Amino acid sequence: MQKVKIEEIQKHWNVELKNAEVYAEKEFEGYLEDVNGVAISHYKGDSERGIVIKGETIAENCKVDQILKLFETPDWEVVKSYDKKAKYFKEIERIDSWSIRHFIFSSPSRFVSERDFILVGHSIHSNEYIGWLSTSIDDYYSFNSNDKSLVRGTNYFTLFKFYQIDNDVKCTMMVQSNPNGMIPTSLANQALHERPNLLFDVSQYLGKKNRPC
């Protein structure tokens, strides 16, 4: 087992949390008002890291803890049941409550290589919301897949925010990522814009109805 630079990983995670929070104050441009009960928008801005995608929905008759547990779990059987884009998932290492994970996501086209990601994930318990943030840690954690066909992507951040509103949960998801390698821009944007559908899949897994905010 490699010597993990957990302090550097934690520092990086906190930097990306702050980066993600910046976009909470931005005005996003509407993209799709209702996809399976999820409103999807994007912010193009002027970042060299690319656009940020946001999805928002209300999960009815639900509790925040029910949703958060799905992101905290290291159980692949659970993850593949609600994340339809995930082809493989494994928690490589857990250091206290910090989860280091290997994800492989299905390709949007048979002509495009599948992407894998090395991420650290951790929950957020603030006065404003409960949430989960994951971010790529390739600069701090070395992991090579045996599958040479994979292309290592970069997930700058995926931030989930959950707000308990009476019996419902308002769910917000923001994503900024780079698939790297050779991939048509149209396919990359399509895959990114589809990612907030995960909020619908989570609601379905929990047996909850959802609607746009």
C-alpha cells in the first residue's frame, strides 16, 4: 500500500469545494427545464476548465440521510443500482471518513474509449446543507488500472447539496470535468449534460417521486 498524502488530499478537496461553491452564486443558463423531473442548466463562464453543469430536483417524501447514504457507501451492488453510467466502482482505500475510489464510466459511443477516475469523496455537514463532494486526486494518489484501453478523466468536482424542506429534499448537483483524450466535443458535452439525470436515478432507487424545483 502506498503512503497516502492525506493532508494534501484533504487540502485539495477543500480547494475544490470552494471552487464549486463559487458557482452557487452564478446565474446559470437554462438548458432543459424538465428531464425526468430534473431541471438542467449550465454555466459557460470563462474558466479554462470548461463549463459547469447543474441539475436540480425535489425528491418527495424523502429524508436527506436516505440519499447521503447512497453516496457514502462503498458497496458496488448499491452504486450500480442507482448510477446507470457507472460500469465499475471500488473503494480502494478509506482513511477515517475519506473514501478513495476508482470509477469506470460507460462510453457515450462505441467509438470512444471508456473513462476512469481516481477520486476522493467526503460528506459535508454545514449549517446550510448536507452534501457530498468528490474530486480527482491523480496528483496525490497513484493508481493504474490493468485495463490499458481506459482513458483517465479529470473530475474537478462533483458537488451534491441536499436540503430538507418539510417532508421533501431539494437536491442540487454541480459538475465540472474533463474527459481528456480524444473525444468529439459534441459527445463530451452530451455526456456532461446527461449526468444530472443521476438525481432521477437516485429517486427511483429509493422509490421516491421527484419534480423540478
